[in-house]
Amino acid sequence: MKGYRRLPPYREAARFGRDWEPVTQNEVNVLPLPRGGDPSWALVFPSDYGTGIANLGFHYAFYHLKKLGVGVERFFLSPILNLSLESRRPLQDFPIITASLAYEPDALNFLEILAKAGIPPRAKERKQGRFPLIGAAGAFTSINPAMLLAVADFIVLGDGEPVIPHLVGCFRGQPHGADGRDSFLEALDEHPSILVPALGEERALEFLKNGTKRVAKTPCQQTLGHGIWISPNSVFGRTLLLELQRGCARGCPYCVLPSCFSPLRQRPVETVIETVERLAPVVPFTQVGLVTPEAGDYPGLEPLLDTLERLKKGVSFASLRIDNLTRRMVKALRGSRRESLTIAPEAGSDRLRLRCGKAFTNMQILDKLEMASSEGIRKVKLYFMVGLPTETEEDLIAIATLAESIRKELRLAVSLSVNVFVPKPGTPWETQSFVGTAEAESRCRILKSAISGKLGRSCDVRFSSLREAELEYRLSWGGPEILDLMETLVEKRKGGKTNAS
């Protein structure tokens, strides 16, 4: 779109400008947002700007705080800019800080951000001195909040919409200072979806074990339903984020969605279409990003795609199951000038894939991709896991065989992304073993050899870091004691320095 400057990634922007202004100048507010407000509140997304601005939960948190008149300001992970986007104030100036954590590595990034601001990561060390209150929220706090008990003064479990009014009301209702801090935390503790480890880590752990605290879940009809910013510097470009559904009814045993975020909640298609039609004439977005665990499960998908085509807006799918893929969906992708398709078979053999909860065969994959190829798709990216329960060498070789069939029979360009299976708390496979780095490396060697023998260099393969997989496993299952490891890792990142000038 004319008038927009395409910025390099945030690290280059920080290096050249040392200011957030080039980023914020290119943002467009989807809704009018009031300036200022009270109290001052720091909202942190502990990753780069491009990733954070593409996170719908972060949009929602900012919107609901603003709607209540809070002076909320945004922070992102930056090697230079430990200042807010809105007023360029430093993080340590805010009396309360809440972080939105999507994945395990975000916790490490958050500790790094706190350290740069001179704020002790350990909650016990913040009791002495005039330090901000620290809260944690986001998807990860619904999976393993115990990992954050030694860091956060309070933790929001589940959806933020039903919790934020109580959180703001408690903060406004208490005086500043040590006495106000204690009474604020005690008032927070009255909410069933706010965990307050500052009142005792052991007490908080017991609450998690006995179900005293529960995950908040909001009906989709009661949510805003779309993003509040459009930015060319988002990882998705000038995309309007549009929520279709939360939770999942599929029940894949490795996945946290059914166990931690169900039940399935869907927005009425009439509401979704009305939102797009209302915003399209006044907001400069080029495409809609459908936020949903599986777009093909949404019953109103085809009418929505018809609407987007009529409005000349592209579409981006967050997730696609190959057994749900229709010709209409492929046409929508091609209408958005896309020639590639991304799917996640998870396993190369039908047997192991069925154990993963995905009841489609290699033959069905080839049939669907042949249909996609006939509509102009030229590339396919496939996600697989190694280290799955009951996995054999034959299952690993089957990944290479499937990729070979796609490449040679369908003449599609093929790329593979291979990750190590990490069992997660709350899932049906939570009791399964993590294979460890040595065994994972051995299995990856088998797969590499099979791919090389069948495809040579005609297939792009990327393996996730084995060390990062092991770290993810340790963080996923860690309790308060994991903070020792996290602090060590943050120190290594910073060359042994835990405080920034």
C-alpha cells in the first residue's frame, strides 16, 4: 500500500533508529483507542515486535485494558529498546507489569527483559524495594503455570477477558506502597482464575493440584473477534487477525489444545462476515488471518471465503489438516497469490499417524495434494515429529518415502520441518517418555540418511535444535526450582551480565 515503508526486522530497525517511532508510524488502529489512562501498566510480549503484533491474545489484552481506561503501554524483546512503544518510558517506571507468554522460550525472554530493566526475576527479591508487581498470562500459563511460581507475583489462568476487570479493579482499589501491595494480592486471590504465588509458593502448588484455581474460558460470542492493529512489520504483513474458534474437538494425544483449551467454542459465521464487511472499507488490510486451531472444522468457512473473494481480500490459514482440505480452500489460497501449502502429517506411516490422532493415510495425502497441484499449488511444506511413542526405524523411513512420492509422482517442490516430540502436561501422552538428545540425534540420522538416499538434494529438510527440544521438555515440566536453570541461561545469553545499563 502506498505511503507505507517496509522496515527491516526489528533488530535492524533498533540498530538504525534506536527508537520505536518508525514502527509505530506504520501502525494502523483498527479501532479508536484512547490515549493515556490510569494506572500506568506495562504489557510485555517477550519476543520481537513482528511476532508479538501477530499474536491475537496480545491484541485482546491491550484492548480490554484500554477499554477500562488503563494507561497500558507495550513492550517487546529488543537488544536496544527497553522502552515502551507509546511513550518511550522505561519498563521499571511502571508500577505493574504483565507478560503474555505463548511458548516456553518466552519465559526466558521475559527474564532477560526484566534483567535489562534492573528488575530482579525472583519474586522474593522484589519484596524488598520499590519494584513493580509482576504478572504472567497467555497460553503457556494454562499448560504449566508452576514454572512461573518463583517469578510472578500473580498468574492469570486461561482467557483474559473475564479476569482483566477484576485485576484492574483490585489494583485501583488499593493504596500504593507495601501495605497496598499485600492487600492487592489478597484481593486478586479471591478470583478463581488468578493464582497468587506471592502469598506462598507451596500454597499455590496445592491450589493447582486440588483444582481450587481453574482455567478461565470465554464463549467466542463474548470476545472482540479481531485484531486492533494492522502493521506491515508483522510477520503476517498487513493482515487483519480474525478469530473463528477456540479449543479443539479433535483429541490428538500429543496436543495441548483439547486438554488445556477446550471445549470447542465457535463464533457465528454471520458475526464474522459482518466484521469483515464493516472493516474492509475503512481499514487498510490486504488479507485476513484466520485464527483457529483448524480452519476446515469451522462450519461457516465457505461463506466466509466467498465474502473475502467478493471484497478482494486475501486469506491466510493458521492451520490446515489435509483430510479437511477442499478445492474451495485451495482456490482461496491461489486467489491470495500463494503457490505453497503447509500441512502436518506428524508421522510418515499410516499406523503411527493414526496413533497421533490423525486418521488419514498417505494415499489420501497424495490424492489431496494432487488436487491442490491441479489448482496451481507448486510447493508443499510438511511438519513431522521424531521420538513419538512406538516409533520404529520403518516409521522414520516412511517419512522419506512419502516425501519421495510427493516429489516424484506429483512433481511438487517439497520441504520438511522435523521436530522432536515433547510430551506436555495435561495431554493423554503426558506420561510418555521424552527420548532425550542422544536418541533423538540417532533417529534424525536415520531420517537424514533415508531422505538423502531417496531424494538427494532435491528436498529441503530442517531439523529443530535437539538442545532446544530438551530445554522445552525441562521447562514444560519444571516447577519453581527451574528458575535456577533459567537464570543461568539468561546470564549466558548476556555474557554473564544480568543487568543492563
